[in-house]
Amino acid sequence: MRRASAGETPPRVSVVVQDIGEHARVARIAVDNQSKLNTLNSALMEQFVAAVEPLGEDDLLRAVIVTGAGERAFIGGADINEMAQLDAGSAEAFITRLHSCCEVLRALPVPVIARIQGYTLGGGLELAAACDIRIAADTAIFGMPEVKLGIPSVIEAALLPRLVGWGRAREILLLGENFSAADAERWGLVERVVPRAELDAAVEQRIASLLQAGPVAIRLQKKLIRDWEALPLREAIRAGIDSFAKAWTTDEPRIRMNAYQSAKRQR
């Protein structure tokens, strides 16, 4: 295994939890493997899951931001050097670890924002797809190049047809070609593209909007969206009715509606 040279940060996953006001926190997750475009090897995948999973237990958590360290990449995919040594048995374990990184984000009870810069390839694109909102710099480069490496795109690549449609997903997965941030926005893969210098401001704007919403309502909404993915229409509607009723088991609707009516009267 390659060792970090003097002055080079060893590959790691960092989590910084920031207090926002008195009753809210935002977590910022960064994959730092800059010398290899923030690619994920097994050790980093295990770090990622171990670092992210406990965030779901924080009742004050309001949002999570995921990014890659440096300017060159969000996450450049899975480590090809490690994959080249796999066999049929170890391949299953490897790809399951990568799936766990995506699933741990999807399982968080609060919105997850992907802050995307630079190369976002393969497993990196799947990790971005597993987030709730994707904001990209105009210099970001996307792609699912697995077929060019002799393997199919799997696990959370299954989310792509829901985001871009079946035809475009087939093109992305079967051709394995890179595409621009402008294409990603036009196809619906990312929600917003901004100049690189404005990326952090765009992310913070979304965080500010989330903080204006009711924290219970946001958690109920994220869970409901996840439920909708797996439910037939009739059951999805029933789940929504149940979620609406559950919101009223707290004081949040009453407090917020009264505040809204009071502010309206004062205009």
C-alpha cells in the first residue's frame, strides 16, 4: 500500500459538526484522498460508514453536507488498484462496502447535500446520487466509466433512471463517457450548477432554506420520500396520510401556523 509522503495528509474521512443557533446542528463530511482524486478504498469506505452512521442519532441535526477535499475531485470513484486485485468472492464484499457508504447517507433522517467539484466518477457519482440535493461547480466532470474497465455499474447506479430517465441512464451507463456539469443539470442529475467561486455560497443558501423549515416536518418529509420510492401509488398516498397525522402529534404545526398567521396580520 502506498504511504503518504512527508507533508501529505493520509487518506481519511473527516466529520465536522457545527452548532447553528441554539437548537440546530449541521454536519460536514469530507473524503480526503487528494493524491488519488479522493477515490474510495476499503479502508476509507469503512471509515465513511463509521463516521456518518452516528450522525443519525443526533436529534438536533438539521442537514449534512458531503464533499471531497481539495479542488480536483468530489470523489473520483472506487480505488482501481484495489479492484484490480479482486476475485469473485472479494468483489462482492468490496462493492457491498461501497453500497454501505451510499445507504448510510440515504438512511440519515435529515437532508444530505452533495457539494460537487471536479471529478465525480463511478462510485463518486453513485454517492452523489444517494444524496437528497446536488449542487455542482460548473467545472465538475461526471461519468460512469465502469464498462470501460470491464465491469458493470451497479448498486446506487440504480438511482440514475429515477433522476435522468431510462434513455439517458442507458447512455451514461452503456457508453461510459464523461459529461459536463451543464449536461448534468440539463438532464436532472444535479439541481443547481454555479461558478466554482460561488459553490460554497450556493450550498449555504440551501442550508439556510432548510433551517427555516420545521425540523420535524423535514424529517417526516425525507422519510416519506424514501417510502414513496418503494411503494405503489395507493400505498404511497396512505403513507402520506399517516405522515401528516404524525406531524400533529407534536406542537410544531400549531406553533408555526400561529406564527405565520400572526406575521400575516401585522403586514
